[in-house]
Amino acid sequence: MSTSSAGLAGKLGYSSIKVMLKGAPGWKKAGQKLVASNDFVANGNAIILDLRPAPAAASGHIKGAVNIPAAELAEAEDNFPPSKAAPFVLYGEPADIKMAMKTLKDWGYKSISLVEGGLIGWQAAGNTLVTGPAASEINWVRKLEEGEVGLDDFNKVAAGKGTGRIILDVRNLDETADGMFSGAINIPLDELDDRLTELPKDKEILVHCSTGARAEMAHQTLKKSGLTSLFLVATVECEEGICTAEE
Amino acid sequence: MRSRKLLFSVPAIMLATLITTGSSGVSAYATDLADSSQKVATATQTAKAKGKILGVSNKARTITIEEKTGPANVKFTDATVGMEHAQKGEAAIITYRMDGKNKIAITVEPKLAELPPGVSELQPEELIPLIALGPKQGNYLLIDSRPAGPYAAGHIPGAVSIPVEKMKSEGKSLLPDDHKDKLLIFYCGGPT
């Protein structure tokens, strides 16, 4: 993306152009931090973490922020969402931010940024603070990705309540030996290219595997072939013929 | 189908022969040539798939790669070289052979970005002092070429958002038009 943009700038007559090929991931790897847009902090589907002690947060915090004091972060792990894609935006003392970034990274979270300029920057940009106790529980719901089916929708079809939708199980035979959702078709991902004709063209195909990785790959194949499909991101487990799908 | 040019190369012959015949590869290769030129041609036709890796499944032993024509599935084996470069989201070049209808990966290599003429690379370490100065004092413009979503969730301090699509349609009006020699620095989500 950056190289195409740089090429376009060259064509527009700019003479001094550089590209940081390592991109945002390279910047993070060099120990540097990313900042969120203020609009994202105010309105985005993000978890805004106020790392200061509770009295400081009560005297003025960003609306919607969750106050988890840095000293209590380690024991609050159960309060954090299962999706590692959950985006976090942090503010507080620099040392606390550093520690929190490391903790969140160790827990597997991939999107961690800071409020630009901290609370001073936030206010300098014309934003206000709210007073009173801040929320202490994280209440964050993942938004579905393009092509993804919601867990509730999937479970309805698994319970036989979906019309015009069928389930495609792309797990291997050794996995389906423990059971499959009723009415599901099984085609292991590595056989899918050769067996597309077995799938209905007039139904929406809900693809699942055991986590979502193969389901997404299968969804791409189906979409390319002109079939209608959605994929499930969930942990699917089967025991004695009964399968469950959970976040 | 431009990206699937069929190649015929000596290293590929050696590799394919070694895979099928082990240490006696060279003599078997000679025998194959004498026996049936048709057989050798089939065994050594390789093609390349270039693009972003959409997914890797160890259970299905399959890599999905986004080619210009759409996503394609390539199988990998224990003999596939360079599986460490098959990472979701990274750009790669997969050299594969056909086995019936299946594509079997022989090698996976990282796809390195090619810089347009006159454009040079900047290392993150070189950017650090510039960010400390800020765009005004440092006399540069830092441009995030990713879509607006990832920019909003986290960008390099001081960067402005011009997604590559917007650059194509409105680039002229978004860049500083009075200083054509101003330093422009572009970055995105890594080498794709």
C-alpha cells in the first residue's frame, strides 16, 4: 500500500519521498508506541483504559473509560474479553502505561495504542472529561468481520431453526468422528476445491471448523466460486455426538 | 493468469527429483530423461502464486493465498521449504507443482516490496528522531496508507491518514502543493 502511494506521489512531481517498509508493525518492534484518533477514543468500538488510581479517575476521566488502576491490572485478567483483536487505548502515568502495554501484549492482545498526548493532549484538542466514579468492568462486544456469522445466528441453524441456510463442517475426518452438528455437510478444507459441486447454490452456507481459521479460508474459496457463505469464529467442540460452539 | 507463468528451471528439476527419489536423485533423473521425456516435463513444471497469505491450516495442511485472480489453496508437505514465511497477513511467493488437481508447495518465500524509482527506504530507527521533532519542525509529512479503520485504532504520532485508494483519487489535493521538495514519508501495515 505504502509503495503504491509513494509511486503516485512521485508521479505528482514530489522529489523527496521515503517509505518505511517495515510499517506500523516495525515501529512497534522498535519499541515505539502508536496513538489512537481522538474520534476513535470517543466513538470507536474500543476499550479505553484509565490506569490511574480510582480517586484520580473519579476527579476526571474520558467518557466511557474503564478504570483499572495499574496496580490491580494483573489480577483483573478475567475481566478482559476473549477476543485478542479487542482494541485497547490507554492513558495514565508513563511507567504504568509501559507496564500495562507489556501485560496486555503478554495476554495476547494485538491492538494497543495510547490517547495522543494523554489527558493533557485530550483536553488540549478541545475534549472534556467527566467526573464521578468511572466504570470498573469491561463491557466490550466484538463486531462481526465481513463475511462472519454471529454465534447466535449459527446456533439457531445448528438447532434446525434456520431456513435457507446450511452448515458446512470443514474439519478433518478424525475430528468429525466425535460428532457433527445435525444436518451439517462435512468436506475437509483440503478437499473443498474438488468437491464444490456437492454444495447447494440456493442456500447460504455457514462454514465452521474448530476455531474459525479454516472456516475463513473455506469461505474465501466458496465466495470465489460464486457460492453464498459466512464463516463462524468460535471454539467448536464435539463429544459423544453432541457439538457446541462457544466464543 | 499472468501471475501463474509456468517456469522451467534446473533447480526445480533437481528439487522435484530429490523429493521423489531421495539420494539417488541424479541417476534417477538421467534415467527418467532417457525413459520418457514426457514424465520429466510433467514432474518439473512449477508455477508461482504471489500475494497475501489469507490463512494457514496445519490440520488441513493448506495455505490460502490471495492471488490477483482470487484466493487459491496450496497444500504443503514436510518437504515444503520456508514454511516460516507462510504467516497470515504477510505477502509471500509460493512456488508449487501440480499433483493431479492439487497444488503442492515446494518453497515459500517472503515477497519483498519493490520501491518505485527515486524512492528510498526509511528504517523505524531513522523515523524516531523525526517524530520527536514533529512534522512542522522536522519539515516532513508522514502519511499512513492503510485504510481509515486501522489508522483510527493506532497510528504513528503525527501521521495523517491517506488510504491508498484516496491517494489514487484525491492525492493531488491532499499533498502540499507548494513544496514539491518536502519530505514525504509513507508507511502501511508492513511489507505487503
